[in-house]
Amino acid sequence: MIKKYFILILVITLLMERKLNCHYSMFYKEMTPQELNSIAEEKHLITDSTYQIDYNKAFVTTYKDKTGMLFPGNGGGNGIMFYDMEVMKKMIKEKNFPVKGEGTFWENEKERILHFDKSIAYYCSRLSELIAYNVHLSNDSLYLKELSRAINKKLKLNEPASNIYQYVGIYIGELLRIKKKGQWKLHPIYTLNIYYIPEIVCNKTFCNHWNFLFNQMEMASFKQIDIGNLINLADDFTPFVSRDYVSI
């Protein structure tokens, strides 16, 4: 009897929460940047104020008709049109926005990326599972040759949805970081719900090796990858004076 009572309470709570969320969503609408731009053009004569949120660089515009707009800082992902200013203020304060997001690996892995240096072992184990080979950090040339063979065998199956590109990129990146005695730092991507891409930083230079490595793996069907060689090829650091980073 007590168990049934608790189940009933749980069901009622879930229904009430669902009803509240539905009611809440009446006061805003997720929109693409193109849709928001179109509305902004229509409303520009009744603009009340504009400002930028410090933590995600989103642009906020309020209008004299008591509506508001939240536009992603770098144009990535969707924004929100608000029909209730209190709802907008509440979301900004809570730093959580009900938008779909871009669906990238880095976005989906945000919690692990925030502790990226401690997550390397996890990504090595995931790669081990994918390629059925014991993956561990090593600069031994014979080991890297065998590892390359196992990765090439998997890449020929053409299964990018498995995240193998990212796992291999993380592995190579960590060996490159060790070689350069650099640090992993997180470069923020300013969608409404901010996420981060790890980069190797060394003496005021940075290396964003991801696209290069992903392109190499895309060609693996006719040009097999060699981990040892890719570590050397990815060793391309760019000087910077000012670049947004979050330390791990």
C-alpha cells in the first residue's frame, strides 16, 4: 500500500512538472539566427536596450512592447525570442537555456571536457573498446605501428558516428602535449549554453589540431594513418597575444 502511495505521488509530481514546463514555454520560442534577424529588422524602431551577457557573450535586445531577444554570441546554435521579460531574466540568472544546441561531440561531452586532463584515461578506454586493442599512452614506435593498424582497420568500416575521430584525435593530442611539455586549455564556444574545445597551449602559442587530424582520418580508406607520423605533422603551433581560455 505504501509503495502504491509513493508511486502515485511520483506520477502526480511528474504530471505537475510537465504542465508547469508547458505553461512556462508559452513565454518564449527557440528560433534560428535568421528568424531572429528578421524579427529584429521589424522591431528596430521600438528597441529599448541592448547589452551583452558576460559569461556566454550572448546579445540581449529588449523592446518597448515588453518582448526580448537572446542571440548567441558567435552565431552558433539557436537563440530565443521572449514574450515575458521575467522569464528571460530568470533564464539569464540561471545560465541555462532551452535550446537544441549544435549537437557536436564537444557539446555532448561538456562535463568530461571541463575536466579534460582527468578524462584522457576514459577516452583511451573508449578507443580500446572501439578497435578491440589495448590503448595506452606510449611513444614506443613499434606499439604505435600496431595501434595504427588497429585504428586503420576500424576506419575502413566508415563509422564516424562512433566518435573514433575524436578519440584518436584526443590520443594524438595528448602525446603531442607531452612532447611539447604544453598544457591543455579550454577554448569556449559561445553558443547560449557555452561549451569548450580543448587546445594545447605552449609558451604563448596554441595548437588546434582537430580539423587536420579529422581530415587525415577521412582519407584513411585510401591513405592509411600512421600515429607516429601524425604526431609530428600535427606539431603546428600558432602564436597568440589574446585568446579566450579556461584553465583546467
